Amino acid sequence: MKLSVRGEYALRALLVLTMHYGEKIVRIQTIAAEQNIPKKFLEQILNDLKRLGAVESKRGMSGGYRLARPPEHITLASIVRHVEGAMAPVSCVSERFYERCTCPDEARCPIRDVMMEAREAVVQIMERLTLADLRDRARRLEKPAAEPVDFVI
């Protein structure tokens, strides 16, 4: 699986909304500036995420976006599948977007076998992780590393 720029921006925008979950509506200009995402492209992405039911919007001067559901209930897999489609590295191992292999013997193809394992590993991780997990990682990574201690003997 390779995330496109659209997929990466979707996750980054959702992270901002997750960081503000329960507080307020977040203006699109704030998300765009904070994550360095072109505003017009971000509008398209957020409208797409609205169709998924992950975000909701409010129009007007005090308008913006917020998560439509608790971040613990939105998996990374649901977002990536909605924005990107298949999470499989090759289409012949995709459960939802399967396309027949071009190799001579699909059942005995070692490349397909390896790609199936890779897909399973990615899917397990992405199904397990939620936007809340992403928020928690962001907070952990924000904390400065401990200063090295010089020991004088």
C-alpha cells in the first residue's frame, strides 16, 4: 500500500480535528495552515470525508469542520479505504478490489503469496488503529526528549 498525497492530507486533517475533538469547530484555514495543505485541495478532501460520515461541517462566519463521531470509533483502515481504495500492494490480493492476476498460475505465484502476507500485516495494523491512537502518538511525539545527562566521575 502506498498512500497518495490525498490520503496523507486526509489523515493529517483528521488528526487536527481529533486534537480538537469535543472543543470546537475548526476553521479550514486553520487546518490548511497548520498542516501546510492547499486550501482548495483540503476542501475537496473534507467534503469527501463528510460523505464517509467521518466529519461534519458548519457553514458561515463561525463555520468549519469537526469529527462526526468519537475518534475511538474511526479506524485508519476506514479512512484509507475510502480515500485510496484497496490497501493491497497488488490488485490480485485485494479482498474488496480484486482483479485477476496476470501471472501464469495465480495459486502458485510466490510474489502473490508474499504480497498477501504484506496486505494482511497492513490491514491488521490499520484496522486496529483509530484516530484516537493517532492523536495519542502525536502527543507522545510532541514531548521533548529528555536532556542527556553528563556524568562527571
